[in-house]
Amino acid sequence: MRFDLETSYTIRERIGNAPFAVLPIGAVEAHGPHLPLGTDNVLAAWLARELAERGGGLLLPLLPYGQVWSLASFPGSVGISNGTIVSLVTEIGRHLHAQGVNKLAIVNGHLGNAAALKEASRRLYEDVPRLKTFVFFYPGTSDVIRRVCESPRPHKDYFHACEIETSCMLHAAPELVDMGKAIDDVPDIPDTVDMTPTPWETFTSTAVLGKATLADAAKGRAILEQAVGVMLKALNSPPPAAADAKANANEPTSKTGGAAEDGYGGPI
């Protein structure tokens, strides 16, 4: 169900019947010659839509900009600060809770947003402990990626315009992929990239981190389906007793007839 396509006369009932709301967030940045600038948006939107449809959740509009400091110098990259992301997500979360939403799944399509989303989820935990907040970034996919992908990754945490991300796009939105322009570029990423700020132009001129020519839709389907399954399982898991007690002790009554009955605490 699309949250923004409901009316003010129907949304309260929809919120009451939905087990969770889903907020996708992505980014606009360079993804090589074969993928669009909005690749992270496309994949976040696909994952969020599948999650909402399969789990009966409410799908919120996509937040289309992210923190793209590492790729800021590449043509087409448009970013916002971590602080802006934190403010947006926490304010959206507070308003959703006031409307009666008790569980929020944030589906992130861009690794650069991770620090800001962790901070936002922690603020929501403190401010509205009955709003159970999850932040997902391709959860549980490491083993599937190792099984289906043929090329090594130049960095243990990154996948960008490579075999992995291109395969995901071939499954989710093949009409947006130009495999005729796909390239293989496996840069030598220094170990210090995890220790000090390192703009990506210092080790790549293409923004491709791997062998995009090895991508195919079947690999992408395996990765994306695994992520959806893991997200659904996490959202359907009961809260820990300690989190439930915190919510019951600290949460005031909401504006829509009482705070959440299922008493979820903070992010896992």
C-alpha cells in the first residue's frame, strides 16, 4: 500500500491494519558508464516495494538523496549531509509514530548513508521507544554474494557498479542497464580507506569497483530475494523483553488514541 496515495479519510485505518511502514532511502551519484545516477534509489525502491507488498506494510515515498562525499567530484553526484539525513529520518519517524505507526523499516540503498541512519535510529529509540526502528542494507546477503559471484571484491564492504550491483539492477530494472557499456575496473583500494577520509577519485576514474561485465539477472535475483526474506523475518520477530519494558515505562500516549500496543523498543 502506498502511504502517499491514501487520503486523510483512509490512512488511519490503513495504519491500524499495517504491521509496519517502509521508508526507502538512496542517493544520486556516479555508477559508471552503464548504470544510472539513481541506481541506489532504484534498488532501494524495489526492495522497499517488495517488502511492503509481501509483508502487508505501508510504503512511504523514497528519500532520493544521500551522503555522497566519497563520489562528490564525479559528474552527476548530488549529496546531502549526514546531519540532514538524521534530521529528516528522525522527524519522519516522530510524525509517523504520532500517526500510529509502531514499526518502521528503513531500506537503505547506499552504504554512505549508514552512519547517519544509525544515528537517526538511536535518536528515535530515545525519543519514541515504542517505535521499533530497523535499518536494512542488503541484510544477510554475504553468503549468497560469495556463492553466485565470480569475481573478487576490491573491498570487503563495498559493491558499486560492479558484478553485484549491476546484477541486482538487471533483475530489478533491466531497462535501465546498458550492458554494452559495462566495463571491468578492479581498482587497488588502499587499506587506509577505512582509516582516513579518502575521495574515490584517488583510486578510480570510473566509479566502477569490479567486473561489471560478469553481471546477470539470475545473480541479482538471488541477492535481492535473500535480502527481502531476511528483512521480513526480522520484522516478524518478537521484541526482546527488555525493550518491551523500556517502551512501557517511558512512552507517553500518542495523538492517535494511544501508543503502540505491541511495545517495540529500539533498533537491533
